[in-house]
Amino acid sequence: MTSFHVIAGASETLEHTKIRKIGVSDLFDALRRGVDDFMIKPSHIVFLCLIYPLVGVVLAAWTSGANALPLLFPLVSGFALIGPFAAIGLYEISRRREAGLDTSWRHAFEVRNSPALPAIAAVGIMLFSIFIAWLLTAQLFYQQLFGPAPPESISSFINEVFATGRGWTLIILGHAIGFAFAVVVLCTTVVAFPLLLDRDVGAYEAIHTSVRVVLANPIVMAVWGLIVAVALIIGSLPVFAGLAVVLPVLGHATWHVYRKVVDSSPPARPAD
């Protein structure tokens, strides 16, 4: 029953993970712990995360031509939508450090040996699907405003976006649409991957637990989403180089948020 195992986990029974209510102070404590995880041995973290700013630069270079220029912002901002999956190795490092195990960089790749790997892959595919949906939506919205013809040049594109009414419509409504996609990702994956690394509960329960965490802590999770968004913006400003620090800190901090908001006792099985 491999396919069911992906959905329900090793027990082949849908379970309900216990969650807690937390405060904003817990978020800042998680961030402090994330910084501590990063500082304790940053060499392997830099090795893991150097790819992210490099990818950002490649995306910027690839879209610098007029044909793909309108996709620059959707690509860069949408990259954050797959961040919870991309940071999975960082959760593993924090988990190992918490357990008193060796935290050398090679252990970040031991995720491939996790019994929950099929469920992790399933949730990861969901995130990539959301990412593709965001790109298609952004492209369609741009074409609805500006038509199918590509910008004549970078300067004309910038002028159209910042000096015309339809350009500001693109900025305002485009951000609103992107915000909706970000909310979906936050609600469905805020603790999904750390939970799957910690317990093989299945993809459904990982997503369901994330939704329950947000519903139980709406203000706190909204603040967490804001912290993540602001940190990613700050990290992206110096040609994406800051992401080499911001991403690992957020990744480690996410593990500690998970530890605070999800009860460590065994999950309860629903009554038949």
C-alpha cells in the first residue's frame, strides 16, 4: 500500500498531530535559535545555500532580455514559494543538532533516507505546482494589461510599469495575487516538512497540521509570514547575496517554530 503510505504515513492510518498555541515572542526565540544554529558551524550552511543567490542571479540574467523581462519579478518572488521544500536539508541539520548528533554538511543529504521521503516528495510536488501556477497567472495577468507583445527594451518596460496607470495596476493587483499564493503556501506547509522529517505521518497529515497551526495561531502565523517576506526582501537586495545568510537562518528558525507549535507527544488516532 505504498500510495496510501504517501498519504497516511507508516501507520497506514490517518492521525491527528497535537498542536499548541504560541505567542510572537516564541517566533523571535525561534529566530534566535535559528541564528545560533547558523553560527555554530556556518561552513556547511553556506555550502548548501550558496546555490540560492546564484540561481537568483541566473534568473535575473536570463530574464534581462525583453522577451522574458516581465517574468523577472514573478520568478524571483515565486522562488520563495518553493523555499519550504528547498530548506529541508536545513531542518535536518537543526534536528540533528537538537538530538546531539553530528551536524556536518553531508548529513543534510540524509533526507533521502527518510522513511517519509515519498510524502516529502508529494508535498514538494504540490509546492512546485503552486509555483508554476503563479508563473502562469502572472504571465496571463501581464498580457491582459499590456498585450502579448514583449517590451521593446528594458527602459521602455520600466517606464510602462512605473509611469502608467496600467503599470501601477500590475504592481498593486500583481502583489495582491502573489500574496494569495503566498498565503496558500504558508497555510499548507508552515510546519509540513519539519513534521515529516520528525515523524512519518504522511502528506495529508503534514498539510492538515500546517492548516490547523495557522487556524489556531492566525496572528502569530501572519507575523511569521511577514518576518519571512521582509527577510527575503532584505536578503535579495544586494544582488541576492544576502540570501546565503537569510535562507539558512529562516530554515533553521522554521524547525524551531515547528518544535514550539507542534506537541512532541505521539499523534492521536481518530476514533473509528
